[in-house]
Amino acid sequence: MTIDLNDKTILITGASRGIGEATARHFAAEGANVVMMARNAARLDEIAQDIRGSGGAASVFAGDVSLYGDVEKAVGMAVEAYGGLNILVNNAGVIDPIAHLADSDPDAWGKVIDINVKGVYHGLRAAIPAMLRTGGGTVINISSGAATSALEGWSHYCCSKAAVLSLTACADKEYAGRGIRVVGLSPGTVATEMQVSIKASGINPVSQLDPSVHIPTDWVAKAVAYLTGEGGAAYAGRDFSLRSDEGRRALGLPLDG
């Protein structure tokens, strides 16, 4: 799997840890210009310094994806710094607080929607015009098996990921003919801090999984890179699954890991 990422410009939300951080490091190592967005400015700066120290190009924008103005400014930074935006990874997402519907806090439930759904919409709304001005681009929306499954205690997360899958399909329908590829990436369970919260909740079978079954974040980063290449064309408007044998074979990953 050889994908030319040299001099491509990528904006990654939720880039201060987990999948976002791994994706930033992977793309920078492959020669891309990386713009990282998250709320944790100090952590973003640490990652950027590491990337620059290794000869990579990295910029940071401390902001909140639930605020459209912040996302719009991050896109503007990418365009101003590097001349355009080729790839957007809508990765920022939360699952806390996990709770049964009747026990859930309405404000907290709504905040998850603000981040997980409106954050993805904000990314699409801000990035698509910038991409159209330069002939197209790729948007990867981080999805989940929760998009098509009902899981106890996860009403907020399941609803939000179902909405993201729908946004992927809608954006593809509207812009595929104008040079923009929009793909969802459903990685399965990944070894991130989110799994700590899930485990602690004790709710639904996912919380009972042994940590050894969670895949490493660098696998997801490789999948993001794959979807920006020719292989991603077959998944436009829908989710690519890293839980499937098909998906893992495409990346040359173990089928039982």
C-alpha cells in the first residue's frame, strides 16, 4: 500500500490524543502538512514540537468543534499556512457520560450531540468550500459500529454516530461529482482513553471486553491514509470497517488482531 501524502495538507480534529494524534504523526512522517485542532493547546504544542523536531510540518489551532467559528478559523489557518486543504479528518468525539436514558443529564446528552454531530457538520461546512476552490479533496468522518447498533447506555453516542453516517452519505451525494470524496471510517474498538470510560461504566458488552482486543491507534491512522488514496473510492458515501476481513486485508493488517 503506497500512498503519496507528500505536501498534502490535512486538518485533524481531536488531534491531542488517541486516533487524532496517531493520524497527525503518521501523515507528518509521510510528508504531509499537518494542522491539528483540539481544546488542549498545551498537548497540541507538544505533539507539534515532536513533529517539527523530526523534520515534519505541523500547525496547531486550539478550539472547540462544537463552535462553527472555531472550525472555520482552523480551515482558514490551513489554507493560509499551506495554500489549501486537501484532507479533513473529522475525528473529535466523546462518549461520556454513559447512562441509561432515564438517568441521563439532558445538558450533557446535548453536549455530546454538539461535539459528535454538529462538530462533523461544522467540519464539512467549513472545509468543502475551501476544497472546491482548489479542485477537490477528501473528508474522512470517524464513525463507529454504534452507527447501526443499539447499545445500552449509549443512546447519545449511537444517535450521534448514526447522524455522522447520514452526513457522510449526504455529503457524498452532493459533492462526489465535484471532486470531493467523503468516507466514513468505522475502526471498531481502539486502545484509547475512551475505552477507560467504557470499561468503568460496566454497561453493555463492550465494557466487558478484555483490553487486549482493542486495536492500536496506528492501525486507524493507516486506514485514514488508505482512504485518501485510490482504495477509498469504493467506500465513498459509506463506512469502511476495520473490523472486517476485507478492510484489514486492504491494509495488510492481521485478521485476528
